[in-house]
Amino acid sequence: MKSHSCFRCGRYLAPGAVKYFVHIRVFSDFDGFLSTSDVAGEEELGQILKEIELRDPEELENEVYQELGFSLCKGCRDRFVQETSDMGARNGNGSPMMYS
């Protein structure tokens, strides 16, 4: 069985110890709205496609979708949840949005 350490504090998490796994998915969001100033002409689209061809495919993919995962001990899990909730409150967003 693989042993882990807490991503945040580095504490050793022995097999069978209480630990938490955080799974984060970061993905681009499109609300379906394009203003007329955002609509590119054919020439502009051609230039964008040329720029995309020169970029690293993995880098482009990470801009659209990325998954992260790490283990936390109980104390760091509690602080992570509290700090994340506090960030939403400070930004006027209330509780963080939960997706399933």
C-alpha cells in the first residue's frame, strides 16, 4: 500500500490514518454570450488558428481543462475548507459553488 504525506503541511499519513483527498477540476466556462465586438472576422480567425498551431498542445489543453488532486490531514482539510469558504465570502460570492 502506498504511503502519503499531507500536501499542505508534509505530515506523514500512515496507512489507515484519517486523510482526505481533494480533487479539483479547473475548466473553461462559456456562458454562450458573444458581443458583436468579440466576433472575429475570417482574417482574424485565420490568425488565431495559426497562433494555435504554433503552441504546445498540452499547454492549450491545460488552458481548457485541468485536474489536480492531493491528500490532506484532518487539520489541513479543515483549514482548506474554511479558507475556501472565507474566500467566497470576502469576494461577495457567499459559499463556493459546488458542482457535481
